[in-house]
Amino acid sequence: MRRSSTHRPFTFSIVAPACQSTTDAKRPTGAARRKQHPHAPRPATPTGSRAMPWWIICLVGLFCFSNESKAQLPMTKRVDQVDDFHGTPVADPFRWLEDDVRVNPEVAAWVEEQNQHTAAFLNQIPERKVIARRLTQLWDFEKFGTPFKAGGRYYFYKNDGLQNQYVLYQQATLESEPMVLFDPNTWSEDGTVALAGTQFSDDGRYVAYGIQEAGSDWRVWKIRDLTSS
């Protein structure tokens, strides 16, 4: 069994913006442009802020570029894999990365190396802790999913605030006390195992539910009898 989606290694670069050239001095100012085009809208400027000088943008871009150039990008192995689709050969040198990371040690090692490289870059961002603290404050509130009815029962998802996974509740009636049907937060110590989907039988006796580990594309589906304890 193969996953429905493919994985391709990727890299990204931060390129320093081009600094102002000497020809910029010959360009008309904002006031002059408005005289030439009186109906043109003014450039949008955030309230209470000033436009960042071009030389600061250049310095920031050059700093990021120099930091990135020092980091050694992880190398990704290529394999000689070519598929023939109705007479058209299609190369797929990264096919080996489609293997399950949980069972293929080579893929697991590639993922770990990529994570380390990414973390080394992200950990240099001084504002990261401040942003994380602010996002935690914003996300810390009770959240509900859209209720739905299946097999004669009512269901809804709920998150107390900072739970890693939403909890699926069930009710026999709209007035009855909600009961926990699935709580993925108890399926692992770090909370990275998720409920990846549900499908109820027409009579409401059975439910098929998917389990997804650590964001993997691989899912394990199980069936539960809702009438049993």
C-alpha cells in the first residue's frame, strides 16, 4: 500500500532585495506622481507606522542571506526510478521517500536531518519566543466544532483551549449529558496522534475511525461497536 501523496525535498532561500539604484533619484516623487495622475490612489501605509528605509531592507536581506549560506543543506539521495505512463517515461528519483517513516530507518533519518536543519535556522529568530507566547494567549479559549447527527445520535468536537487534539463527544438527545467518544489526547504522551476521520453506520451501531500518527500520511482505520462497553 502506498500513500496517496508524494513527498519531494525542498529548500528555500531568502534573497536580499535589490538596493536603490542611482536612477531612482530621477524618478518623480509621490507628490509629482499625484500631479501627473490626480486620480491614482495613494499607497497604503499602516496606521501609526512609517515606511522602512530601503537601506534597512537591504541590510536585513544580506544578513539572512549570509546566515543561510553558512548552513550546509542536507543532501537528498536520488534513485534510478522511472515509470512508464502510456509510453511516456517519468523520472521519480525521490520515490524512496514515499516509504513509511515509522518502518523505514533511512526515511526516518532523512526526516530527522531535515528537522535539525530547519530548527537550527528557526532557533536564531529572536522574536520566536515572543510570538509563541502571544499565540498561546490567543488560542487559549474553548472551541467547538459544528454539531452533526449520525445514526440517531448527536456528535460534536470540542477543545478546552490548548489541547493538542479535539475531543469527539456524543449525546443520545439534545438535552442529555455529553459523553466522550474519542479523546485522541490520551492516545500518546506528546499528543501527536490524531483522529483522522470518522464514518458512522446507518443504524448508528458502528463507527469507523482513522488514526494518524505525528502528521503522517499513513492512517490506520479501525471499527468500534458503539453498543458495547
